Amino acid sequence: MKTNGQWAVIVTLGVWSLLSAGCVTNHKVELLLSETYPPPAQVTAPHPGIILSQVEDTAQSPEYIGTPSYLGEGLENFGLLYLVLVMRNDYNQYLADTPRVDLIRNVGLSKLRGAGLSVAFRPAHSVQKENTPSPTQLLVKAKIRSIEVTNTTWTLPLIIVWGIRYDALIANVTLECQVLKAGNPEPIWEGTVHGKSEETDEIKKQYPKGEDRQRVVVGQALEQAWDSILQQSRLKEVSLRLRSDAFAEAFKNAEQAEAGTDKSMALTGYARAYTVSDTDDQTLSVIKALARLHRTAQDKMALPEEARRFGVQATSLVEKQRYDEAIVRYDQALDVAPWWAEGHFNRSLVEASQSRYSEAAASMKLFLLLAPQSPDARAAQDKIYEWELEKK
């Protein structure tokens, strides 16, 4: 026979279960991933060997289609009465602070640059689209097959189960990828890659805040997928070989043309070498050759009309404070006429205005090589000294 106290407990549990049965609570958890993986405006390259195109998203679930930043959800806790009546359901809905396609792109740019590759993002609407693809450039296309961010759970093995609670975050990512040579529709590599990461005790210890741990776990899964792309496609090795061979050939042809006093052919060859240069040393060797050619030329090397057009557009973009686009235009002008000293000077000032001091100093050094007698030479060298301090 039950006592009054036992009946009170049973009645209280019954009423509570009826009142809370089917109660579902969704908690939106935004992961600040754009801080770790910045947008492409911060990771441009003047002579990219790798072009990353817009990422595609093939997720078909309503949650993914309806919310571009949705990454998945996991059960935080729920209770059961006698293993039958659901008393409460709490879910964490994980969202990125940027759309999934942008997140995948940003992680890709970060990993490719981290591997020492010169890479740029080329969306269809970008002004950079006007650049003529080089046969040494590789195009990388990525497609999201799935992203699932959820959590494991643990259960109390009791007759009355009061809760199943959140334990550890798990992130799973699957991407499809193709690598193509510019101008060739047939991929030189294609495959499906996976990335997986879990919230370990080490991560919990290193990152006391839950939001930091979640960000790290998701980031690790995404980076693992991109690491697999790099390894399986041998992207770095292929890109470096293509660009090194193209640079050596273009530079040799330019030297031969210069030795034969064909200034026009020499300029064309050095410009070609400049656009495929993949290291600072290669770029410097081209600029030094152009400076030598300029000193021995009887007349000033003219600025092609196409380079002038890009230069005028760059100036206009600076006036409109569209600095990243202006830098791209200067890059395009200098690809046509790398001997244009004023272009290197102007680009360096715009780069410095965007706190890109290492690039600004490198651009200004090229100006000094081409125009050591310029009235601006002293001020240019002093700017380099200032920027060296800023980049420390």
C-alpha cells in the first residue's frame, strides 16, 4: 500500500509530464567562424596560381535550403517518464555567422594560402573576371555534399530517466572537388573528401568557453576536408611545376630577345614571366631585367593602352574608397606592363592603406628598382622603413 508521500510524488510527476509532454525548445547557437576564416577581400593575390570558384551547395533538407547558414542540430537534453512519455526536448541549432558556401570558400582560401600557394577567389560577378586565365593557372571547384554538426549524448540507466544531456560536439563534412587547368573542361583530378572532428577532452581543456570549442571543432572538420583535397590532388606540386616551367621558358625567351636587341619581344617575354612568377625572387629577377632594359633603351618604354585603362580605373576606384578593387586593377595594369614604375608606387600606397604592409613594402621596392632616380625615391624608401615597423 502506497503512503500519502508516495502518492504525492506520483501525482506530481504525472501532472508535470502532462504539462510538459511534447515541449520542444530550440536554442540557436551561432559559431563565429568568420573571425578565424576571413572573407576573400583579405586574401587576394596579384598572380594567383590557383583560382577558387564559387562553392556550390547541394544540401536538400528543408532546414539547409531554408537557412543558408544552417550547419545541423543536436539534442541538448530531454526527459522520459517510465521510458514512454516525453517530458522535455531541448535542441541546439548550430548556425555559422556566414553562409555555408562562403564558409567553405574561406576555409579553402586559408588552407591553400597556408600551403604556400598563391590563390584568389573568382566569383562570376567579380571585376577580376576580366583577367585572361593563364594556362598555368589551376581552377578549383568545390561542392558541398553534406555538413552535419551534432552532438553525442549520455543516458542515466534508471527506471525514471530524468535526462539525456549534451556531451560532445561532432562535425562531419563531405565535399566534392574538381581541379582543372585553365581553359580545359576536363578535370585533372576529381574526388570526394571527408572531414570529421569531435570535441575531445584536450579541446575542452584548451578552450573553456563552449562557443570557442564548437568553433574549433567545426573548423577542424572543414580544414581536414581541404587537407584531403590538397593531398589527393597534389595541387601544390602540380601548380608549382606548371608555374616554374612557364617562368623559366618565358624568362629565357625574354633574355634571348634582349640579347638580340628586340626590345619589343623582350618586353613581351618579361611581362609573361612576371605574370607567372610564383616567388618574390622570380618577381625581383623580372623587375631587375626590366630596369636594365629601361636603362639601355634609347627611348622610354611606352605604357600600353590596356595598362593605362586599368590604371585610370584603379585611380577612380581609390577615389570611391573601393580599395580592394583598386588593387586588383593595379595588378591587371602591371600584368600588362610590369615596367610601369608609377603603378607599383600607387599600388603600394593603396595596400598600405589596407594595413597590408608586407605587400606594400614589396611593391615599393619594385618601384625603386625601376625608378631609382625618381624625385619620390627618398620618400618611397622612408615609407618602406615605416611599413617594416608596422608589420612587426
